[in-house]
Amino acid sequence: MYVELYLVVTGFLILEGDNLDNLFPEVRYKIGGLILGGRESFAIIVALIVLPSVWLDSLSILSYISASGVLASVVILGSILWDGAFDGIGFHNKGVPLNWNGIPMAASLYAFCYCSHAVFPTLYTSMRKKHQFSKVVNATESWFPSYRKKRYFRLMIRTALVASIVVVAITIPFFGNRPLPSFLSPTRMAAECCNQHSLIVPLIDEERWNQVEDLKANKHYKSEGNASFFSTFFNGVNALSGVGMLSIPYALSSGGWLSLVLLFVIAISAFYTGLLIQRCMDLDSNITSYPDIGEQAFGKVGRTLVSVFMYTELYLVVTGFLILEGDNLYNLFPELGFNIGGRESFVVIVALVILPSVWFDSISILSYISACGVLASAVVLGSILWGGAAEGIGFHNKGEFLNWNGIPTAASLYAFCYCAHPVFPTLYCSMRKKHQFSKVLLLCFLFSTISYASMAICGYLMFGSNVESQITLSLPVHKVSSKVAIFVTLVNPLSKYALMLAPVVNATESWFPNSCKKRYFRLLIRTALVASNVIVALTVPFFGYLMSLIGALFSLTASIILPCLCYLKISGMNRGVEPMIIVGIILLSTLIVIFGTYTSLVKIIGGTFVGY
């Protein structure tokens, strides 16, 4: 049974590699003296994308993705029928009545189509379908009973299994001629009865969901978090760092070397306002979200104001993710257009890939994906440093000391780098030990600021004033380090999208309290939000200008100005040094909001009329 399941998931990687190589036959990579063909490289890339899902312990969450798989099967059948009927292929081949030489192969592949008996006991017990690979994972982990309770060891085991599957898929890349699983099928009935390692985690049922919603309706309800220190750290760093890292060299080139002072000033101010948010939540146990802080301070008007800025900011940030993905994929594959333009088609494809992650309900589940986002940021920085130091790009550009005309843009993009404050209440509530939140926040800001400053300095030295709004677009695509940086850059939006959109999703679902008790309606709402993101991304495809507008108008307002105003109102402080510091932060931020917003809007409007 385990050998069969192992080879089945190996076939998945072979299938992905074959089809992606069929779409992009020109893709080849040379690493040192080793040349990786399209199939091999795509198998590795797909394995890296799939890897976080193998780390999940609660595999019931994958039922949302399973729903996409069922829909995909229907779409594939419909597409092939459409090709035959309307796209000129036709149904003209008569075939042969019987081919004795091919009967063994035919029977083997027919048997392979029905190789799901290994999950039937789980279906019978829990009435929930289980991910096939979990049985192999559980059986392997059971060999090390004293270590399987440690999370890092489980992640290591699962990563090693995926790596071994990649090796097998590259070594034996024959999808249709791999009949071994079907030959094993008759032997699996006895194996099922002996399986003692099933991980059965049933999905929450309708009655339980209603109970949870009733509890949340009570204003005194306070959720008990289950996220650990490191889970919250990964989610926090993932929210703070990532996409902003790509535009930070462009920000430095806009303002000059002296504008780095603004980066550190904004970082310190943003960290301080993050602590103010925590203080506001500690002052009143009924506060569980960012809009609650606004309502506690200024009533319904405050709640509405905070909600508008917070949700608009997060919505535009994830829209920027789609623009970024489209730009970088088009930079890699400029010849692909799919009849609607390269950037546009890639934006749509990426949205479809991201969509299942938006269907997740658990924030702690996303911490596994967030860990990949944090790692991706480190790899991007390392790849760009390697490109400058070892692949001939160099660090020869001196740049300008100060450019007053570019200061509004620089300050706006610096502010965009720290636009995660609307997520902080969610992270705070999700923590198991909430008193550690200030330490988590400090580590998150230290890690992010060091990464931002390093990327800004290196990128500016490498490309000077010619650096693009996304540094990956300035990299020579034929360099190995550039390819690594670009491909890993594509991971960040995939890992951050669902986390950043979660507050918007929750707010939208709250408009339909009765309908959202039904799972299909929640999926419909989330899918509609992603679709609207795609429309905005196609309409305003200016990444740098959009990020500048978000940083100036929304990030500074939602992440710095509003937390300061709310804290002054809730705490009742009106004397002493701290209120003076808070007022100073508000005044400086207001100046940046005015000038930064004006500069960004002028560039967006000009770019719309001139063309992208």
C-alpha cells in the first residue's frame, strides 16, 4: 500500500513536469556543469510549491483544495470535448478493434484509475476523504516514535520524502509507462486492514460551526489562541517583509543615500505604534480586531474610518502581489501571450493558483506557508548579493547623496514596507502566550529592517538610478542567480496573499452572518474577492506607483497615524513626554501622506494615459 501511494504521488510530479515542459519547451537551466532540462526543473519547482502542504498536520484543510481538483477534472473533460467538436481536431480516428500486445498496458492503466482503496477505511470511519500521501508520511514517522512528537523532526521527515519523490520522478520520467502501482492494486486489501497510522482529523461540522458563531456573537467572547511564539514570528515577518523588499532599492534611488534615515525613522515609528495597538487591546478585553480599537476610541465613526483604511490597504496590497507575479513571469517568458497579453494572462493564472489558499480558515495553518515566505525573502536577498559579487554585475554605482524631488516617493515606499499593522490584532489574538507579543514584534521589525536596508544598499550600488520599481526586473535573466531570485520572488505573494487578505475576507463575510454559516457561500465570497483583485490588477498595472500610493495614503494612515490617535483617546493621556512624541509622529506622517499621495496619483494618472 505504501509503495503504491509513494509511486502515485511520484507520478504527480512527472505529470506536472511533462505538461509544463509542453507549455514552455524552451526552458533550460545550466548550474555549474549540470544542465537541467525543462521536465527536471519543473518537477523541482512544483515539488517546492507542494512541499508546504505536506507539512500540514490537519489534513482536513486540504478538502478545500480537493474541491478544486474535482472542478478541474470537469473542466479538463469539457475542454477536450470542446477541442474535438469546435477547434478543428474532430472525432475522425476509428482505431483498432483489438490489440493483444497492448492489453497488459491497457489493463494496468485501467486498474490505476481505481487505486483509491487505501483511503476507503478512513472514508468509512470519518466520512471525510484523506490526502493519499498522509499514510506514507504517518508510516514513516512511526519508525521514530521518540522523535515524531518534535515538529522540526516531522518537517524534516516530510521534506526528505518529497525530495526522494523528486529524485524518482527525475530518474524515471515515464508517466504513462509506469504500471507498477496498478500491479500492486490487488494486494492492497489486506494491507488496509493492518493500517494503524491514519491521521483522522474530521472537518468541523455544521452544528459545531453554528456553536462557534453563536459564541462570537457574544460581545464578551475572547478567542483563545493556539499559535506558538515562532508561528506568530513567521506570520509577522511574512506580513512585514517580502514584496516591499523588491521596491526598496527603487525607493533609495528616488530619495538618495540620505533618505535611508527616513527608513529607520519610519521603522522605529511603526514598531512603536505596533506596541500602542497591543496596549489598546490590553486596556479593554473586548477588543479583538483593529476596527474594535477605532470604535473604542471614537465610536462608530472611528470604527468606520479604521475599517475603510485597513481593508482598502490590504486589498490593494494583495492586488500588488498579482501585478508583481505578472511582471516577473512575463519577464521570464516574454513570448507567451495566450491571446490576451503576457502580463494579463499570467495575472489570471497566478490568481487561480493562489485561490485555494484563500479558502483556509486557520491562521495557524498559514504559518507553515509563512515560513516558506520568510525563507524566500532570505533567498532573494542572497541571490541578488551573489549576482552582484560573483556573476559580473558588481557594486559600482555611487548614486546621489540626496534628491529632494524623490523624497515623497522614497518615504511612501518605506512606509509601504511596514504596512502590516491591521494584521497585528489578529496575530495577537492567535497567540497562545500573549505576553510575548512585544518580543515577537521587536524580532519581526529587527529582521525586516536589516533585510530592507541590506537590499536597498546592495540594489542601489548594483544598478544606481536605473533600478526598476522591482529589482528583479533589472536583473539579467540569463544569470543563474537572477533566475533563482525571480523564481523565489514568485513564492512570496503565494505565501502572503491569504494572510493579508484574511481580515478583508472576515469583514466581507460579516455582512452575511446567516449565509456564511454555509461553507459553499464562504467559498463563493472568497472567490469573488480574488476575482475582483484580478480586475483591479489588470486595470492599474503599475506596481511601483501603486505601492507608493498605498504607502503614502493607506500605510501611514492605518499603521501610524490612526494607532497614535486611538491610543491617545483610549488611554486619556494629555501630559508628559510620550504624548508629545506621539503628536510629533502624527505631524511628520501627515506631511508624508500629503506629498506622497499627490506624487503617486500624478504618476498613476500619467502612466494610464501614456500606456504601460
